[in-house]
Amino acid sequence: MNDIAKNFKDRFVASLPQLPADLDLHLDEFVLFDVESLPTRLAREDSSLLAAQGLPRDAAPFLSFYAYSQPEIESWVHIFGLSDSYFPIGHNGSGDVIAIDVDSRHVILFNHDSYNQSVFINSSLVQFAESLCIYQEHLNKEAMANCLDAIAIIDARAVDLGSMWQVEVSSELADES
């Protein structure tokens, strides 16, 4: 596992906003995935990240992650018409499924408002984890104007027009205006 994957949880937790001691929103809770429930075709680095570090239960921008049971995965696959090459790992605030394409390693969102059109997020799970940290760090520093440049350094495709990060950062910048 590379350094990004090894330090993901610590970096993500450090990027969270400081809250009063008596207010625990559980923002530092992580979902760990059982190695036995992960697809055998999933890249070793991705399996290691999900099992050892996990994903935050909730993360900006309005993302939630969950280690689905096999029946839940089958339900998501059926409802969204996903092929068996997609492994669901969570959803956004609108209920759109976030999944890993086990063949390409891409992290994808399926937009249910657009007939489950796939929306590119990141080229790999490790780059997705890094992008979550970058987004949260820029959000807390109120430096969103530089966020896409920072994400582009680790994954140039993640900032293409129509990608999730491009849309979310643009939306955040519009809200700041």
C-alpha cells in the first residue's frame, strides 16, 4: 500500500473542521470493509485501502460510505442496472450510487436523475481518497479557488468538465460569490 493509502485516515481526520469539545458529530468515523466481502477482481491496493483504512462514514461534499451486504449490493446492481464489474461503496446526498469499476479501477457516480448516467470521479480509489482530503482541506481553509488545481496534480481526469469534482468545486465557488 502506498503512502497516500497508509496515511489516508489520519490525513482525513486532520482535515476536518475543529468543533467544540462537547459537540461530537462523528465526522471521524470510518467504515471498514470485510476483506471476504470484497470482489476478488478488485485491485489489491484498493482492497487493502478499504479493509485497512476504510472510508469516512460521511465526507464533503455530501458523500456517505457504507460496507453493503451482498443482498444490498445485488439490490443496488438491480435498481441502478449496474454490471457486475461495479462494486458499490456509498452514495451522495441525492442517493446516487458511488462505485468502483473493478475492471478499470475508476470511481464512478451513477446519476439517477439522468437515467443512471455515469459521472467520473477519480481514476482510482487511492486518488479518490486523496481527493477527499484535498477537498476537505480547501473547504476548511476557504481556499476552494485552488482546489481543482490541487486535485489535478494527483488525477488530471478528475477535473475534466462534467466530472464530480469539477461540478462540486464550481458549485462551492458559486456559493461563495
